Amino acid sequence: MLGSRKAYVATSVEPMLHRAARMEDAVHALRERNARRRGLIPTVVPYAGYGGPGWIRVLGRVLLTRDGEFRTSGDMHVRGWRSFTVVPIDDVVVEVVIGGDVHRVRADRGGVVDARVEVDLAPGWHTFVVRTEGSLEVEAHVYVVDPSVGFGIVSDIDDTVMVTALPRPLLAAWNTFVLDEHARRPVPGMAVLYERLRNTHPGCPVIYLSTGAWNVAPTLSRFLLRNFYPAGPLLLTDWGPTHDRWFRSGPEHKERSLNRLAQEFPGVKWLLVGDDGQHDEELYGAFLNRHPDNVEAVAIRQLSNSEAVFAGGRSRGEEHERTTNVPWVYAPDGAGIWNQLVAKRFVDAPTP
């Protein structure tokens, strides 16, 4: 039986589930029963979290796997569709072991763990243990932001740090479900840009915000590591319907995440990095209007002409410049964005 010295299990009245959600839950229950009959066992897949003085945000997912460890594939050729065939476990208690104390949190109906734990850790990266009943103990990581740090980076992923061509639906599906993950290409210069910004702002957090599903978090983490992007938490969304609708809203997920960051880190001004092929400009502009004291600048990676055509064109940055003193910069790659930031006197450093 699971035990603990400290327990933080949130309790609330569950809303009436949408029909699509009830259907999804029934399918999950059937798959879980079949998986357990085949001998699959609970497995906690930890994702990097973040925190501040007195608290951390723990992120992860609980799945059923054959040997208690999550492996997409042992080969060098990993297809995206494999990550969507895993069996999640819903409404299960997960233990978070930090500094000898055990905190209990609960996964949601998609097996996703997203919980705030009250614990006081020094600034920087920390390692802790997570487990659930019948699982192996696995290590998780969290980055605690120094309260003296006043700058951070929020970065989109698709077509901002990784070329995925999301404005083209068929190609996006190919990239997500079929393409070998090692064939994915980084956007030129973006990793160098983020590293330069971290060097000029020591201790700044880097948070990757995307409308992608948690299913692809391990793939995205490997991609970022392999292409020398700074380590940082991923803020993704669950796959499938919500409690009240057929489909999840990517823009709403980003909006909620940005608002939460503003509340959690009121003293941090964020550099918001996105692209002009989806809703990033509109979302960042709305966030800037709501939280003008939490935005340092907005950097938009411009898609190629063919990508922009499929995306329905691109917005004009001059409209933002006229309504705010916060700089908006536009360029097709990381080197161009760096040059624009230098020209706007955002950073006092020589151009590459």
C-alpha cells in the first residue's frame, strides 16, 4: 500500500462529462483491462517541471508498459505513431518523493500528472523520485527559478524551433505520425539564439509551449537535446476530447499556460517566441494587452513563402508597434532574430 508523510491530493466536484469523453473513457477502460491481462504494468513517465520559492509543478504521465519502463523504440528509427498507441491509466495516485518527504498527487482521466507540490528548493535543477503502486521508481527533474531572475523565454515548438510545416495539414500529419524523429529538422539558428540569450540573462528559465499532445513529449525532449536547445519544461496538452467538448482548443491551452506563468512569476518579463503560421501573434498580442508588465519582447519566426501561402498569409508587425512600446521582431531564423533584438537594443552584444 502507498504511504506518505505529506499528502496533497486535490479534491473537487467533477463536471458532467461530454458524450465524447465518456466514449473515450470506455475505450481507455477496455484497453487498460486488456493490457493488464497481457501482463503490462504501471509506469510513470516523468516530464521536466518548474517551480519557484516554496513550490514546484510536477508533470508526467502514467501508462501501462511491458517492463515498467517507457521506451518508444530501441532502434534509431522512431515513428511518431508509436507514441499514440500507449495505454494510459486514469485517476491513479502518484507519489512524489523529495528530500525524504512523500507527496501524493493524482493523474487525470488521460493519465496526465500536473500538480503543484508545496516544497522549498534552492534555485536550479533538482532530481526527485516518482512512483505509483506496482511501478518502478523513476527520476524526474524540476527547474526552480531564482526569485531574483527577471527574464525568461517562452518558446513555441512547431515551426519555431522545429520545422514541421503545421499550416499544411497533410504534411503535419505525416510529420507527427509517420516521419522518423531523426529526420525532423531544427529551425536554423534558434538553438544558438536561446543559448546567447541565456548567457546574457543568467539563470533565465526556458519553457517550451506547444499545442502538441503529451504523447510526443519524449520525442520532443530528445529532439531538443539532440539539437542543443537549452533544457526546459514542455507545456503540452492531452490527446482527445475534454469533459465538455469533442476537440481540445490549442489556442486556449496556450492562453491558459501564459496566464498561469504570469501569475506564478509576477516579477518575470518573458520573451515570447513563435511563428507567423498559426495563432502566435494574436495570442502573444492578447497576452501583452492583459499583462504588459510581464512581456519583455515578442520574436516571430517568419515562415517561408510557400508555408505562408498555405497558412493564409502573415500578419504585419507594424500594427503591434503602434500600440505598445514592447519590441516586436520578425526574421526567418535565429540569427535574424538576434540581429533584430540587437537593433532594438534588447541585448547589448555584437551581432553574430
